[in-house]
Amino acid sequence: AQRVTQPEKLLSVFKGAPVELKCNYSYSGSPELFWYVQYSRQRLQLLLRHISRESIKGFTADLNKGETSFHLKKPFAQEEDSAMYYCALRSQGGSEKLVFGKGTKLTVNP
Amino acid sequence: KAGVTQTPRYLIKTRGQQVTLSCSPISGHRSVSWYQQTPGQGLQFLFEYFSETQRNKGNFPGRFSGRQFSNSRSEMNVSTLELGDSALYLCASSLDRGAGELFFGEGSRLTVL
């Protein structure tokens, strides 16, 4: 069964501190992994996807197939990074079926 | 471009009733998918439509159904509502199947009393 686990429901850091949001997945094939973000009073939106290997808003995420992880990292957190973050997995190419983790609420304190 | 539009935004129904939710994708987007979001289960995939055909279905009972029209607009229907159907129903569109990025609407919040 496909499963995405985000072990931390809440994560609080201070501005300027490094932040890492954890994501572990369970899937035997080659998954596509995504991070979606929802800022306060905004829609859920794509932050980044592993195949693009981009850095978006200073965030990066590396797919580690050995550890089945896709942790999201940022070296220096900003207050505007406060949001709900969801890790998601797509197991079927050409499909829009995503399996989401339950999310981590990140709060960046001034 | 206008974003994904969902109507109604809020609705209250009683057990046993049925409900129809509507989704207008971003202009030019041909794929529409639906998700249910609850505090307990999080975001769960309901179904996916492309070219007026259901391409994928999540693990939900047959009371949940949907369709897509030739203009890519989509509707989902829940019949014989149960208390547990109370949730935020999110619609997402993408340019094409498997395009990667889903664009989400604001959702329709359904309360079943």
C-alpha cells in the first residue's frame, strides 16, 4: 500500500534558523514526490517536485530512495514560510491520483 | 487567468439527502480531480476525470460519483449523505493527465447534520 508519513504535526522554529520538514513514504516502485503548501487563507499550491530538482523560495528536497524519504529543507527560515506543508506521492505515471501525508504546520517565530 | 472555481463554497445538508458540487477548472485545463479533506483522514483522493471519462477512483463507496462535461467542468455527487461525509471537498485541475502540478480550488465545505 502507498503511504506518506509526516511525523510532525507541528513544527516551530525561529526566524533565521534552519528548518527541516520530514516526509517518509511507503511504495515499492518509482514514485514521484511533491511538496504542496497552504499559506493562511490561500489555496493549496505546489511548492516543488522531486523530478524538477529546483529550489523554490529557498526550499529544497532530495529524494532518498534508500531511506524512502523526501525531507523539505531550508537553511534560513523566514516568517512568511509559516504555513501548512503537505508531502504527496504519485505512484501512477499519467495520473492525478496523489497520496498525501497529513501535513506539518510550520510556524516561524520572529 | 481565473483559478479553479468551486460552488457552492458552503452548504449544510441533513442525513439521507444528496448533494452536487461543481468545479470549473482553469481555462485550457483538461484534467480534473477531486479530493476529500477531513481532520482525521487528511486529504484523500476521490476520482479523476479526463476527456469526460473517469480515469481513476479512490477508495470511496458508490454513493460518491462524478462526471466531467465536454468543456472540462466537473461535478461530483454524494447520495444518501452520512454524518461522516462532512468535509472540505477540493477540486484540482491540471493541463493534462500526469502534468504534475495540480491547481486547487478553495473547496466546498459540506456539513451533514
